[in-house]
Amino acid sequence: MKSVIAASTAVAVIATSLTAGTAQAFCGFYVSGSNEKMFADATQVVLMRNGTKTVLSMQNDYRGPLEDFAMVVPVPTVLKEGDVKVVPRIVLERVDSLGSPRLVEYWEQDPCPPPAPPPRPYRERSMKMSMDMAPSAPSVATGSMGRGGGDEEDAPRRQAVPPVLANFSAYPPALTAGVATPVTWSYDFANEPWPSPTCIVDNGVGRVGAGQETKVTLAKSTDFTLTCSNSAGRSQKQVRLNVVTVEAKYDVAEYQIVILSAAEATGLDQ
């Protein structure tokens, strides 16, 4: 499955609704918007191949919230409605019994165990501690008084400091293709620039402040560059927004199936 995820075009099958918060498990992962914990202690996987067709069957012992819950599985191609099915539990139980190893274990106690070693002598040790407490010297506060009566013209001018960007990020990091999505731009500086810099994001976003939200519509994954500048200089940072395309939606038994595709596997994970 790692080779599929790392391919130039990756596809993911989303069962039920996709929200925030993830849990790693089997050959995919679980997603939930609830604060409750999600568990999958064991997973049964059956992989069969006939010619160029591969069938993957999974059974998971998922324990966790049922609302706002999703199971994300990577697949190498867009699956049609007839390609996704729900099979009875007995099918995997039958395959498991056929492929289970046959193990027989024999155990015999040694009739002549070696003698136990004699106890080691116990030696008492004593420790002495001493502590010298010296009286602390009284603290003395010192200060100095500057010359008074100076004019404002005598005060030095504040030197301009160019901005140095430390971080730049955008949330959410992945967008649905062709859908206007609110994106929050976050950044901070590694220093204290002076005067206050003006920060602009390219690709039509324009001037932004830290934590500001703007709507973005993308057809493909795009790199956005943040430029912050003042009279002393400028600094730039870049962030990438990945685009995910909804290829298909349909229902199979109690599951709502959504198939997503992206040029980069990072977008599917996000």
C-alpha cells in the first residue's frame, strides 16, 4: 500500500463522513470529529489477485464513536459502485481457519535441576552527611540616575529592523477542487521588526494579517508565497495548498462511500 500512496496519482476511499482527528490502523486510518478515543486492536485482511484484478477484504474490530466517523483506505484506481461490497463475517473466518498454522508445543520439566546458589552476604553501609550553612549576605540594590532636563531632540532615533519570518502556515492545508474554502493564514517573526511590516500573499490573496481568513478557490495544488517588508528590508516564506478532487459518491449497505483523488498523497492524508 505504501507504493500506491507514493504514486504520482493516489486515490482514497472514504467510508461515511470525513472530519478532523485521526487514528492509525490497518492499511488505512480512522477519522473522527469526536474527542473520544478510537481503537482497532486487530485487523483481518484477505488479498486475492486474478489476472489484473485485485480484491482486498478487511475486517476491523473498531471501537469508538459512530457519529462523524470515517475509515480511509488508499486504492490504486477510482472504484465504481459495483466494486465496493460488504461480505459476511463467515467468509473471513473460513479463510482464516484455512490459513492458520498448526502448532504443537511440548514441555518437560528437568528432573535434575541445578542447585540454587548460596545467598550473598549482606553488608551494612553507613553514610554521613554534613551541611554547612553560611549566612547569606544581604542583597544591595543599586541604581543610577540619568541626567534630567534633556530635550526630546537629544533622544536617539529608533533604528529600523528588517522582518525575519520564522513560520508561515495555512489551514486547512488541503482544499476540494473548485470549491471556495475559507483559509486561515498564520505567521510569526523570529525578531521584532520596526516599523511594522506589510505582509502580502500572492496568487490573488493580497494583504493579510496573522490569523486572517480569506476564501480561496483552486483547481490544482498551488504554492503560496508570503512577503513581509518594511523600510529596512523584506522576508519571504512559502506554503503549499493541496487540492483533492471528489471522483464519486455512492452508498453501499450501511456505508456512505466517497472516493477522493489527488496528484499528491499528502493532500489525501490532510
